[in-house]
Amino acid sequence: MSNAYETGRLNLPFTGICTFGKYPYVEDWSTIDADVAILGAPYDAGTQWRAGARQGPRGIREASTLFSFGHGGAYDHEDDITYLEQGKVRIVDIGDADIIHTDTLGSHAAIAAGVRAILAAGALPVVLGGDHSVNIPCIEAFEGAEPFHIVQLDAHLDFVDIRHGVTRGHGNPMRRAAEKPWVSGLTQLGIRNVSSTAKEGYEDARARGSDILSVRQVRSLGVEAVLERIPAGRVYLTIDIDGFDPSIAPGTGTPSHGGFTYYEGLELLDGIAKRCDVVGIDLVEVAPDHDHAGLTTTLAAQLLMNTIGRVLHHR
Amino acid sequence: MSNAYETGRLNLPFTGICTFGKYPYVEDWSTIDADVAILGAPYDAGTQWRAGARQGPRGIREASTLFSFGHGGAYDHEDDITYLEQGKVRIVDIGDADIIHTDTLGSHAAIAAGVRAILAAGALPVVLGGDHSVNIPCIEAFEGAEPFHIVQLDAHLDFVDIRHGVTRGHGNPMRRAAEKPWVSGLTQLGIRNVSSTAKEGYEDARARGSDILSVRQVRSLGVEAVLERIPAGRVYLTIDIDGFDPSIAPGTGTPSHGGFTYYEGLELLDGIAKRCDVVGIDLVEVAPDHDHAGLTTTLAAQLLMNTIGRVLHHR
Amino acid sequence: MSNAYETGRLNLPFTGICTFGKYPYVEDWSTIDADVAILGAPYDAGTQWRAGARQGPRGIREASTLFSFGHGGAYDHEDDITYLEQGKVRIVDIGDADIIHTDTLGSHAAIAAGVRAILAAGALPVVLGGDHSVNIPCIEAFEGAEPFHIVQLDAHLDFVDIRHGVTRGHGNPMRRAAEKPWVSGLTQLGIRNVSSTAKEGYEDARARGSDILSVRQVRSLGVEAVLERIPAGRVYLTIDIDGFDPSIAPGTGTPSHGGFTYYEGLELLDGIAKRCDVVGIDLVEVAPDHDHAGLTTTLAAQLLMNTIGRVLHHR
Amino acid sequence: MSNAYETGRLNLPFTGICTFGKYPYVEDWSTIDADVAILGAPYDAGTQWRAGARQGPRGIREASTLFSFGHGGAYDHEDDITYLEQGKVRIVDIGDADIIHTDTLGSHAAIAAGVRAILAAGALPVVLGGDHSVNIPCIEAFEGAEPFHIVQLDAHLDFVDIRHGVTRGHGNPMRRAAEKPWVSGLTQLGIRNVSSTAKEGYEDARARGSDILSVRQVRSLGVEAVLERIPAGRVYLTIDIDGFDPSIAPGTGTPSHGGFTYYEGLELLDGIAKRCDVVGIDLVEVAPDHDHAGLTTTLAAQLLMNTIGRVLHHR
Amino acid sequence: MSNAYETGRLNLPFTGICTFGKYPYVEDWSTIDADVAILGAPYDAGTQWRAGARQGPRGIREASTLFSFGHGGAYDHEDDITYLEQGKVRIVDIGDADIIHTDTLGSHAAIAAGVRAILAAGALPVVLGGDHSVNIPCIEAFEGAEPFHIVQLDAHLDFVDIRHGVTRGHGNPMRRAAEKPWVSGLTQLGIRNVSSTAKEGYEDARARGSDILSVRQVRSLGVEAVLERIPAGRVYLTIDIDGFDPSIAPGTGTPSHGGFTYYEGLELLDGIAKRCDVVGIDLVEVAPDHDHAGLTTTLAAQLLMNTIGRVLHHR
Amino acid sequence: MSNAYETGRLNLPFTGICTFGKYPYVEDWSTIDADVAILGAPYDAGTQWRAGARQGPRGIREASTLFSFGHGGAYDHEDDITYLEQGKVRIVDIGDADIIHTDTLGSHAAIAAGVRAILAAGALPVVLGGDHSVNIPCIEAFEGAEPFHIVQLDAHLDFVDIRHGVTRGHGNPMRRAAEKPWVSGLTQLGIRNVSSTAKEGYEDARARGSDILSVRQVRSLGVEAVLERIPAGRVYLTIDIDGFDPSIAPGTGTPSHGGFTYYEGLELLDGIAKRCDVVGIDLVEVAPDHDHAGLTTTLAAQLLMNTIGRVLHHR
């Protein structure tokens, strides 16, 4: 195992260009050759409360450099495993999808193009939002793929069909996903509080096979029991950072009190990495303008680093 | 059930004038015709550490609009109940009591006048502080009413009788309340840490019948057991936001580590709404200047929306 | 002259519901009866750098209450004039246009409807942005009106015709305006620095009759000489807050160093109020999330209060 | 000339206990033996907009340590003078007046006691506010002294007699001062904008002999001409930090655009130090909660250090 | 029991000079006569991510004044004990060690000198960091003392031997301590997440006798069981604030999600105070520039006040 | 002239990886082939007040992307010139020098190595600090080069020889530079206020040929006259952002009121670009942790973009 600091650089986290985890940048999307490819999707015109998720990819990349500092991998003393071992994992950052202000369809199309390029290269797409509407093109990019189940961590159900003509806002993605033939079902975790989808949305979701659990219900069942409700096999993870508690994820557009703790989230993600075949990940709604002390970007980076490491390790 | 977005407006939360929950504003206090009336009490000269609670009513109103966006009510999937159903609840915002800088008695009198106007209209007064001293005129406005019990959520006992001549600061309200013939007793929850009332204050409170429980004691007893210690019947709720943990309520004058989580508070309030006859509510010590990401104002609005909805539902 | 504090309330600025200047709220747009009507246009999906201008109307309204506190008018000792004399001016706030996330055309249509309602009532429309794209529907609402000249205060020329299909973003409004038969010409003041419109845009603007002056050019000519270049008669004012220096207007999406001071702006606006017939005003690009200490919202409110007062006084 | 760093300590500004300028703390007010004594007056219940000036003394003290780092004095290369030469000036910090929440008279009395103690010791009182109402006890403490003129730097006239019974709020101090037999007149500089005193206040002030100049009037006259309007002899300086531009003094309760630049203020203060006999100084309305990057506390400390240095040098 | 407010001053927490807890300042280190002496160690050039811990001592002192307000002691109603009883405990603040920028050895030497002065006076040293490297001179100052065990609360193992020549950075202190003959062993609590020490560091630590427990392992064992693993007798406490959860300790250089709650920390410290002979304390990595609402400085002050009170009470 | 948005991407400024101006990243320093090469020098242990300049390179890079958005160059309508024309200028970003915490000499050596690599490639080095001590290795890297004059923009003289053994802190660089045989002289502009170098430092600087001018002296002389005092020929520019006014450059370690405006700085830099042969540039002391609204990073990026553009245009 070689460390960066043995090869000429100490490479402290605050130095260097901010790609995700300081992994190599691949500008030409036709040349992706990696296990995992990171794509930014800085679109936030789908938000209904505070904007700012467009700065999410930059914020997460910046925070992720804290987790890059050169030990030849990420040793976890509780698991006694070195994840992301240098030389054994190939991760690249392919930059951001092109965003066109005032044009939702055009922006979503550009995001879908990025995800398709990653899939075409056989890599795992990890998309940094942007608001939750960017999940729509992510799922659309899988058209023609083998069916997969979606696991969502979120405060909100996001199951609105259409309202005032809006079908691709940040309240619609799970409804859009459920319509796709290549989406076999949904597990929606963390859903809580008023001000989310109306009752009809819940009924619609359940009718379409969704398994909806609040934070308290997850806590009461226990992580193991929740994991058992998730079908083994292909799973797509969509992580809305507001599924986590506002105390650790203040930098988001629509914070909702009573969310997951860090370890509740990590243990769910760890369990999924162990049991399922993760085919794609997006992490959305990080809005650095509303963050402080980098708590939210650090949380996002820490979750992604840990999840990617576990997904690759347990493959 | 009709939704705002079906009648011409999508009415996203960030649009429109900030009354509480975007409910109607009633400027003439002699014409209140409602189940619930919101009154702001932006007085903060009673504080002993950081000021800024005068901005509380504006901050809470602004945050409350997040919870207004037009689903014809607030559906809670855990309870399977739609609270605050449109057309079934009548809530109004009557603006703020007049505050006179440098004049505590005058400001308190104006607050009391507002509460009396609400009570005269037969509505439930919900007062937005301001510092905790605004509880003093709130309780005084009930003079002549049937006796009621007070449940306080707070980090601090606030049971100082008089110190350097001060009797109406934010450390005195519970002592003032306990003196009133129309206050039958107190349950004081969340009380913790040094730097609050001295030992004599605790002894005085207990001698006057107070039931004092720390956060850890509440946690150890369990919510149900705590609820059983509260007498059924008429209850007045006084919620000092610093009863909650600083991680979710940083925007307050005197934060104290080790406070309640959101669900601990909600379950206590939910239980009281079910078992008792809530006759008045104040929520105090929200200081938006010290808030970040709107965590504290969002918490206050979320608690109040949920409490008002439950009080009206369980009537 | 009667003051609020003589009629029962001291009415300190931090109390009360935040309509613009605490002027009356008119919810039914068919009943506007006023000299001036304020409309919020909280749309910000037209931005190309930082979002957040959707919070502009709320921020400006909040700051404007500082300028409301009840002296029966606003006495200016330098002019020896009491502007906005109570009982002599009729100003109303009609709330916000409905905004539909992901839908630029729909949102713009709602803004135009609001402006048309104000014009139909014979009142002066004063629109609070939102990003500069909201100027597009504002100008469109004047279709059929007598021609007018536009005076723009801005760091950026905003004269892009079309780019990647975008025609209604915040870089397009002046080009859109220049196309309208009812717009007779433009004076564009404060334009500076790289990173704005490309050279072709300047040539296009000049070809269409624009008078373009940088901050240094305005400073060098002097306010009087600049005012003389503006045609007397009907004028529409569009004020992008980033025309002002970032030191006093940090809370904006695209700050550009080297902008106007407060008095340079005020003297231009004062001169226009004296010489021209102001037919409409918008003030855009205030983004409170990026503000601090309320500098930008205070600037916007202070400019609008002073401009409205002068327009009404010099009529 | 000896420097701290030659006697064992480098004494970087960020080290050590925060007294003003790291000058000695004198706890027993009967033992003051100094040329200048600093007193904090952290009272802010006189404010009408944002609170927070109670943190002013602490904020100014903290910022002042930047100007303490041990060169045996403060060399000004433009004046070619070393001010505050070590061993030649005796400056002490006597801590804060006791403040009693909810009790304006009691708090003001404690401030007056502190100033009287300083005067009794023959030292120059320099009072750190707190809001501008703390000027009232400062002036009262001079009762029985030889008459003096007051020079005020401020955005607001602060000449309200009584409103809703309030006579000792932050809008009243100059009216209170003008009533005193030992105050011979006022020069009020920087006064500007609407939302300050009503027209009657200006007429009253002028009738009582005030010389009122706006920032633009000061700028137009030039510093020298303004200084000539100030009577030689005994002068008391009251500096409301909002006299300065919000771009350099954002941390204040009532910012008003269009204020003085740093050098305009410094040159006025320098001129007064040269021509007059300064008998007392207060600097008020610094509210660190609304500051950012320490701009306002640094400005206050920089002004005070420079003014004290010049007053002592030119004696 | 006498209270400050009975002897002439109400002494609200926001008044007065900020020594720790407003305890007396002892400038001459040869005259320390106390049970406990506080020393600031504002050195932060040992950090590898965000700087700013140099402001830690000032921030903690400022926050500590909240816990000073004069009840003759700190009554804890859960323990029914008055800690820090006035007249019974002698605590002093001796200011800060001299720091020399760019010179780590010089700065560390100055810190060690301060600790030696406290030890020579027979007082308990309580050192306010500064980054965790300041623990190195603290431990070195004990050279020649009876051996003691170290209990560390921290997110990071800090057991790096040498990297790129660095031996005295904030990743090295526990390794440096373990080398000392007068350090008998280490208990390292809260250690978690990737990005800390590499696997070899853990193996090295365990080989040298460290007992390493993550937050989840502490939680799973329970506080009592953890306390039993700590040897009775002499214990030195080193508290890295990032051992606590970022939600309550955001103001630190290297936040790591999943940390201790306030009461987990307090109960560990309380247990150690009861069972062990505490010979020294440092609390490090508080970086106020990254704090908000004072959460982190308040946490640090609240922990220290409670720990000092318990250590003195249980002696 | 081709624009990015004509070739497939709109490339809004908030998208993409943050290299300086989104120019290409060159990781291998032996392959630099460019007119200009950007190097980050994130070292800040030389600071004497607030730390945080280590985040300067990242902050400036992020802000610089605002100035990248694809018009094929930067058209300046005042100069009627398109600077930085696409295809005509070759600019690269070579990332950051390696920084070793606690090791000033090692960190400085790494910075010098980067500058030497740029010089060896025949490119213009543009170094992003870091604190002003990073100028020391920048100048040292020119050893052996033809002599050049240094123009410094700064609030502080930075001419300390040695103090407490410190020779390479942020107060020493100009003294270190003046010692070098390859530095022919210094022009030091913007120097002001107390708390900088002591009188001896000024005398030493003048004795070594420095031309020292304060902001007011520059303003009084006029930009042209100042430019005439600078020798034509080879010039190295060192820009301490605190030379600018704190109102536009709050995000710095040691703000000093009374600094340059944006255009004063730009006109000096423009004049130097026209008259001199610029051989190197550093811009230091940007500390994003103390910034707000990105004012300081935007200022730094705007100055550098404009200076680089002018230097290349006028060659």
C-alpha cells in the first residue's frame, strides 16, 4: 500500500483542485474507464422553497477533499476494512452536465446524457444534485436496462403526478420513476411531517407498491428489519439530504425536523451495499448557501465516500 | 377537499405576504372570528444574555409559510389524519402587540390587551415571543378565567422572584404565574444544567407544587409516564424554544446543550392535545439573528402548526 | 399631520406584518385604488450564477418596515420636503405574482397579469424581483400603451438575443425590451467589467439606439449631464441592484465591483423623478441569502421609498 | 522605545485577555489613575429596530487587540508621529457598568456612576455603547462641570423630546443633552435620509442652536470648513457608528446608506483633537451580531485608538 | 451563600471583561494561588484542514461568561449539588501562552512553560486550545511527574508517528504522549470514520496499550462499562471538541459526523471526576470562525465548567 | 471568434470543475506550455491575526469561474478591447504547491519549486496565496534572473527584519525582497494606519530605496503621477488584498479601513501592464472564511482576470 505522502507530496486536504475525492477528471465522456464515475447535475429550478442546490456539486466536491488525504485507502477500525484501497478502485469525476437556465427539459436532457455515458462505459453513476428533479433524467437514462428497485432516503414522498402543469419539479421524481417499466418498486424511507405530498399521493404510491416508512417507523423496526423489506438484486439509491436531520444537514432547500442521524443512514446504506447490486446513486438537495461550517457538504461527502467504498468492497 | 392550486394559484411557499401560515390578517381586534388567533409579542428587553427575540414573530411567520402550500390540509401519514383541513378550521393572524422601547410595563400591557381581545372573541390565543417575559402578560390576561395548569417546555426554571428589583424579566415568568389564583399548578419539563435558577428557586417552585423534570428524566420516564403526571383539564402551554436542543434550535438567546429532540417535543405536545383542554399557547425566545439556515424558525413553525392542528382535531 | 404614535400605537418598525412600508395589502387585484401598487415577482430561474432572488420581495418588504415608523411622512432635511405625506399618498401592496417552478412562461405570464391589473387601475406599478428576467413580462404588460423610454441601472448590459435557445433569462431583458414598438429607447447606466454581454451585444444595443455609460463615465460626466441625455416624457425605470457597488449591495446573484454609490443612484433617480413622467419601476436581483446585515434589502427599500416619494411629490 | 517583544513576549494580537487595547484592567473604580479610562455601557433596550448593541463593548475590545501589538507605540507614517507612545500614556479599562434588564433608569444610573468615577479621577472618559441612549447618562454625569459643546457623528438627529412616554430611548439623547445647562451647543454631522426625526425635531434642534450637516453637506464644505464651525474649547464627542457608511459599519442596529468614509471621519476627529479640548467620548450602536468579518468592531477600535492617540498627543 | 447581585452588581453575563468564567486574571505566573488555573494556547498551525483554532481561547472565555452569573455557585437539580460554590473554589485565568507565528517549537515551549507554572503552584492546569498539537507541550510539561493515564475524547486517533517530517502537528499528539515514560496508557473514545489515522496507526496504538472505542462502541457498552475500563488513579483528560457531534460542535477544523451527544460526554467526564484523580485537562480544536450561534464555544464552556466543578467537588 | 455555447455547451459559470477561469489543469509541472500559469500557495501559518488564507486559492478559483462564461474573450466596452481572446492566450492552472503543516521552510520550498517550474517553462507565474509570506519563496524562485522592481499594493509595509526569531512571517516579505540582489527597488502603495511596521521599519525601507505612498497620497497625486514614479522595465506585482478597502475585501486576515477602491487598483494595474514588463504576480491574504457574499474572492478573481488580460494584450 503506497501513500501519496511517500511519493513526494503530503497532499493535505486543503490543497489541490477540487474534483470529487481528488480523483482524476475525465473531460471526454467517451473515454470513461472506471468502476465509478461522478457527475454533477447543478440544476435547481425545480425547487419550491429555497434555491441554491445548483452549488451542490461544487460544495460536495470541496468537502470530499477532506476524505482524500493519502493513506492509500480509507481504514475503518470498526469494520477492520480498508475501503477504497489505492490501486484497487478506479474512480473518476466527469464534471457537470450542461445546465440551461429557464430550460428544464434541456437541462434534464444534458443530465441524462451524462448518465448514459457512464452506463455505456460500464461504470457506476454517482450523480451530485442539484434538486431532486435531477433524479428524473437519471432514471430515464436507464431506459432499456434490466429492472431495478429504488431505495429513497428523504423527508418528502415526492410523489406528485402533476400540479399546475408541473411534472418535472422536485416534488415529482418518485411518481415519474414509478411510471417506468424498468423500475420494479420503491422503498421510501424517512418520510415525515406535514407539508409534503397530499393524502392522495400516499395512496397512489402505495397502490403502485411503495413501501413507505417514517424515521420513527424505521427506528422502531430497526435497520435489519428494514433491510429485509428491500428486495435483493438491482437497486438504485436516491438520497435526498433532507432525509437526514436538519441539525446535521441544514444546507438544504426544504429542511424538515426529525430526520435520520448519520449512523442510521450509514447503516442502511451499508446494508444495501452488502445485500444488493447497486446500479446507480444520486445525492440531491445539498444547498451550500444555506449550509454553515460545511456540515451538509461534509455529510454528503462522508456518506458518498462510505457508500462507494462499501459498494465496491462488497461486489 | 379543494386545493389552492386548483383555484388559480400554485401559491408556492416563497410567494405572498408573511402572515402566520398565510392565514388571513385581522387588523381590527374587535372583529376576530376564529378558532385560533396568532399574536406577535416582539419584546426582548427582558433577556440576560443575547437579545434579538424581538425578531421572533417575523421569523416564525416567514418560516410558517413553508407549511402553507395548499393541499387543503396537512396530511400526516403516520397518524393517517389530515390536520388543519381547509374550510374546517378558522385561523387568523392579528399582527403584533405594540412595543414601547425602554418601557416594560407598557409593552407588557399591550401584549395583555391582545390576548384579552382573543379570549373575548372565544378564540385560542397563540402568542409568538419575544422573550419569555411575554408569558407574564399572557397569563395576566386570563385574570378571572377558570383555573388552568401550565405546562412549560424549557431549559430554565424561570422561577426567580425578584433580583435587583427585576420582577418581569425573562427569568421571572414561572414565579409570576405561580402566584396567580387562576394558575392551578406547573409542570416544568426539560429543565437542566447550571446557570439557571439557584437552588432556592427550585425549592420555592417545588413548595408551590411544581413538577420539575430534566430532559434525561423525561427520557427515562418515557413520554407516556410524563403525560400521566399532567392533570387533565385546562392547560396553558408555554414553549421556550431553548427547551429543545441547540442543534435544532440555535437561534435563541440562551442556548443550553442537552435539550429535547423534535419528536420528544412533538409527542409531549401531541399527548397534551389529546388529553387536555388547551386554553392558550405561547412560544418564546426564538431569535432569528442567531439562527442559521432557518432551523429554529422552522422548528417553531413546525411545532406550532402541528400543535394547533392536533388541538383543533382532538377537540 | 398626524402620526401613528398619536393614535394609539408607537408602531416600532420591527412590529407588524411585512407589507411594503406597512402599506395596506390588497388581495383582490380588481379593487386596486391607489397611486402606487407594489407587486412581488419572486422568480429566479433566469439566473446564471447564484440563485436566491426569489426571496427578494420578502427581504425588501421586511427592510422597508424600517422606513414606516409613523412621522406622518418622510422628512428630508436636505430637500426640506416631507415626502410620502400621510393622507396625501395612496400606496398599496398587492402581494406576489404566482410562480410556477420549472415553468418560465407561466411564471412570466402571472407577473404580466399583475402589472396589467395595476395599470388598469391607473396606479404606478412598482415590481420587486426576482431576477432581471422579470422585467420582460413587466414591459410586455405595457403592450398598447404610449411609448416610453427605459432607464436601466445595472452592471450588465443584458442585451443577449438568444443563446442555446434561451430568450427569457436574466441576460435577455434589455434586448427583449428594445424589440417592443412601445419602447422608444434605452439609457443603460453603470455597465462595466468583463463577463457581461459580448462585443456584438454592445454593437447591437448601440445600433438600436442605446446610450451606454459605465459608472466611471457617469461619474466623469456628472449626474446633471447624464440626466440631460435622458429624454423628458414617459420613462420606465429598471434597477438591477448590482448596478450599485457590491460593498453596499452584496446580496445579489452576480456582484460586480466598481458600482454606483448610494448617492449617485439616488441623484439619478431624483433627477428622473423631477424631469420625467415615471410610468413603471422594477427593482431586481436582490438575493437576501447572500446579503449580510440587511445591507442590500435596506438599500433596495431606501431607494424605492425615496424614488416613490419623489415621483409622487414632483407629479 | 521598548517593545513588548523585546521583553519576553511577542504578544501577537490574538493572544491574551481582551481589555481595550490590552491596557490594564482596573476593577476598583476608586483607584483609577490614568489619562484615559474606558468604560463599557452594554445597554441596548433603547433601540427601535435591531437589538444587539449590548455586545458592543466586548466586540470593540476584541477588535482593539489588533492595534496592541507591541511596537512601543503607534507610528503613523503620514503624520510622522508615534501616537500612544509606551510609557508616555496611561490608559486603563475599568470594565462595564452594571446593566439591569427591564430597568432603563437603573442601567443609566450605573453608567453615570462609572463616568463620574472617571471624571473624579481626572481621566478622560471613553464610553463604549450600547445604544445611543447611553449618551444620556454620560452627559448627566458631567452635571456641575464647565459647559462644553457636543459634536455628534450620526446618521440620525436623535432629537425626539417624548413619544409614547419614551424620553430615554436611542432617539432622544441629543434632545436630552440640549436641555442641559452645561451643554453649550451641538454640531450634528452626517444626518441624512428619511425615517429619522420628524420635521419638528429639526426645527426644535435648530431653534436650540444646533448646526446640522448631512454627509453631502460636510463633503461639499470640506473638512476644514466644517471644523471652523465647531467652537474651540471644551468638546464632547458622541460617535454613533451609523454615521459611517453601512459598507464599513454593517454591524449596527439602524444602518443608513450614504454615510461617512473612514477618512472623512478620521479627519474630522483629528481636527477636533487638534483644535479643541476633548472632555469625553462615547462610541455607540456597534452591534457585533450584525457585523461580519469584524468590519464594524475594527472600525470602532481603529477610530478610538486614533482619536485617543491624537487627543493625548495634541494636549 | 452570597450572590454577586446582593453585593452591588447584577453582573449579567454579557457585562464585564472576558476571563474564563469571569474568574480573576493572574498576570504574573509566579503568583498563582488557586485550585485551578486556566491557560490559553492559541496555536493552530498544526491543522491539516481548516485553521482558526487560535481564536479558541477567546471564544471559550466569552461563552463561559454565560455560566458566571452570580448565584453563589452552580446548582444542578439532577445531582442536587451546588458545584463551584463561591468562596470554596479558587479558580484563576492566567491568560495565554505566547505564540510565535511560523515557529512551532517556540510556541510549544511557551505553552509548556505555562503548564509548568501552574503545576509548580499546585493547581490543576486547564488548557484551552488551539489545535490538538498543543497537547504535546502540555504532556511534556509533566516530565518528572508521577505517571498518569490519558483519556481522550476525539473523532480521530491522532497517532501518527512522523509524516513528511512532521512530528508535532495535530495528528501526532497521542503518539507523542504514548512515548512518554510518565504516560501509563491511553483510553481513546469516540474514534470513528475514514480519513483519520491509517491502519498501521491503530495497530501501533493497540500495541502500545491503547483502548480504542468508537462512539457506537461506547454507546453499545454503556457509560458505566466504559468507565470501568479506565484505570482509577491519576488521569489526564484531553478533549478534542470534534469528538462531539458536528450538530453541536460545528466550530472546529475537522468535523466528523456521528459524534457524542452532550450527555454522553458529560456522563463520561462526570464518571472520571468521581473515580479518578484528574491531574490536567485540555480542550482543543474549537474554531469560532466556523461556529454559529456560539454552539461550539458554549459547549466547550459548559463542559469545562461542569467538569471543573465535578473534579473539585469529588476531590 | 467562437463561443463555448456554440460548440455544444452553454457552460454557465456555476457548472464544471473549479480551475482558475476554468482554464486547463496541468498536473505534470514539467509539461507546462503556456503564456501564464496559475499556482496556488495555500500556506497561512505566517499570519499574526486571523488565519484562513489557506483557503484562498480554492476561493479565488471558485469565484473566477464567474468570469469564464464563454464569449470567446472578455470584451471591455470602456477600452473597446476584447481581452483574453479565445485561441490567442494560453493560460493553465498547475494546482497547488504542497504544504507541510508546522513546517514553514518546507512549505516555502515547495512554493518556490512551483514558481521555478513556471519560469523554466517561460510562462508568467501568477501565485494565489496564502498569506503574504508566500511572496518570500516567489521572489527567491527568481534567483539568477535579471533584476526587477517590485510594486506592492498593501495596507501594511511588511518590512520587519526579524522579531522573536521570525524572518519568514507575513510581516517580513518586503524586507526579505529588498535584500535580494535581483530586486532593484520597491514601490509600496496603500500603506496606512497604525499597527503595521514600527517607525524603524519605514526608515529602513526608505534607506533601501522604497517609495512609500498611502492611499490618500496616491489619491492626491493621481494614478498617472504614481505610475510615473514606477521604473519602466521588469516589474513583479505583489497584491495584498488588504490594500483594498475592507468594504470590498472583508475576507482577509488583517483588514485595515481606508483602502483602495476597485478602480483605483485596476487603474494602477492597467497602467503597469501598459508601461512595464510584468514578470510575476502574486495575490495574497484572501481568507474566504471571513468573506461574505464572495466579495473578496470575486474582487481577487476580477483583478487577476483583468490584470492578466491587460498584461497579455499590451505585450
